[in-house]
Amino acid sequence: MKKWILLACMSFFSLMTFSQTDVVQFLKGGQKDANTLFKAYLEPYAFALGDGLNNGWYNSAKTHKLFGFDLTVSVSAIQIPEESKTFDINKLGLVNMEVRSGGTIAPTVAGEAAVRPLLGVKDSPIEFSSPNGTGMDMVPVPMVQIGFGLLPHTDVIGRYVPEMKYDNSGDEMKIGFWGAGVKHNFMEWIPVLKELPFDASLFGSYSEVTAQSELNSLANSAIEFADDGNQLLRVNTKTTKFGLVVSKKISVLTVFGGIGQSASKSNVDLIGKYVIVTNVNVAGQDFTSRETLEDPVAIPFETSNISLDAGLRLKLAFFSIFGSVNKSQYTSYNVGVSLGAR
């Protein structure tokens, strides 16, 4: 299970690194323009990760009896909509970069590779294509969690993955994750509500994932590095979710749904010193310039939306299977299995 989570998360993280050579190429157009362009390019995956981390916390409003527990394994698939697969470069407000050919519509990280606009640095012969899309418009986010009935009518839910390491062609990649949630069945305290034929609980959660990758492969390429030794690509995402969960049990079938507020904050940072080498030919004569940049990329992403979900859970002997649909920033689908005792 740990390996499954690691590979899934590292696959996502590797996609966010896209082309490290492209990163340095775009910095030739200035840090501000490069950060603006990268933000538009990476935004769908940053939002999808936030939605995925806020999924799968519950499959019933009913809480465990004291010291009851369940172990749940689930995976969310976040669908990137068509309108988030491309962006219009002319709407970014770039200062030093300009579109020279190929139109102004470029693929995001979730878009198709297809034809990409050719960009250039104003008043300069420097040119480069916009970032390439991956064609992957469904983002998977796997999850393992355990819930305990530690207080009356209250479940405490924990998610934790200790820092794991992965070797990606010489680049050490690390990822660590934790999350905590609380579900409280308030109806049990109110005599009138307690008699109603359904359960309702208040829910709240917090999650945080941090991942980073060394950039040794970039150092070994034609791109020059400053003698720093601390070049890293780092991704940090924090999410919160608060709301109301309602469910109704009919024999072995439970129908559940939730409404609340879902929010996420992500940061993508390129850390270290980088030498940006520019070679140009003017009137048949070659010129080379070198500029050293420190921590050149720092991109924030933030979203907050009303979250709606609905699903079904089927009880089978000592375990249950469930599935749900969630609508927050994007639409996502969650399936899983839980094992435990109430």
C-alpha cells in the first residue's frame, strides 16, 4: 500500500516538474513573466490535488460507538474540465514575452501536446515554444485513513504517510503527508432530532502534503548551475474542509451526502541558484550572457468553493464498499473499501 501511494504521488509530482529545461528557458523572459506563465500552466493540477485531498473522509454521517474503528482505503479521480486544458497567453498580461506564431491558445499541464504557440522575448531574437501538455486530464489521488470513536458520538480520523523517498533517474524525490478530521453526530444530544430516521453530523478536516525533488538531471544537462548544490523543486499543499454530512441506512445500503466549504492553498517553488545562459546571434556575430538567479520560481495557488457530494455504501459481512461523486473546484469520483467494527 505504501508503494502504491508513493508511486501515485510521485507520478503526479513528476508531471508537475514538466520540462526542467523549459523552466530555465522561460526565465530568459524575466522571472515575473515566467512565474505568470507557469501558474497558468500548472493551475489545473494544483486545484485537482486540493480537491483530491479533501475527498473520501466519510461514507456515513453515523459515528462509531466508543472505541469502534474503521480502516479505509480509497482513491479519488479528479476530472479536469475542457476549459482548464488550455489558457490564452494574451490574457496573462506578460511584459517581456510576446507571441510570435501559432496563435495565443496554449495547453495547460492537463492539455494535449498538439500545436503550441511560439513565444519570444521582446526586442530580442530569443524564442521558445510554450510548455507541453501531458494529455492526462484525470488526476488520481489515493488515500488510506483510520477512524476511531474516541469520544461520545464523535469520530477522530487520521491520515498519515511518513516521509518516503524515491529515486528518479538520480534525482531523489521525497513526499510526506498527514491529515486529521473530526465528525460529530450532534443529533444524538437533542431528543427531538434523535428520533428522526436519519443521521447528521458536523465535519471538519485539515490536510498537508509536502514533496520535493532534487534537480541533478538538470545540473547534468546543457543548462548551467551556480555552484550551490541545493537546487530543489518543492510543492506544498494545505487543505481544509468543513460542513454537514447526512446519511440514511436502509438494510445493507447507506445513502450519504455532504455540503460544506472546501479550500486549498498550494505553493510550487524552484529553490537554489541557477545560471541563465543566453546565446544570440546578431548580424552574424555570436553573443553570450550569463545571469545568476536565486529561488527564481515561487507560485501560489489558492481556491475556496462550496463542496457538494453524494454517494452509496454497501455493507458486506465485515467490510463495506462505497462510491461517491463530489463537486468542488472540479468534479471528482471517489471509490473505496472500509473494514472495521462499530
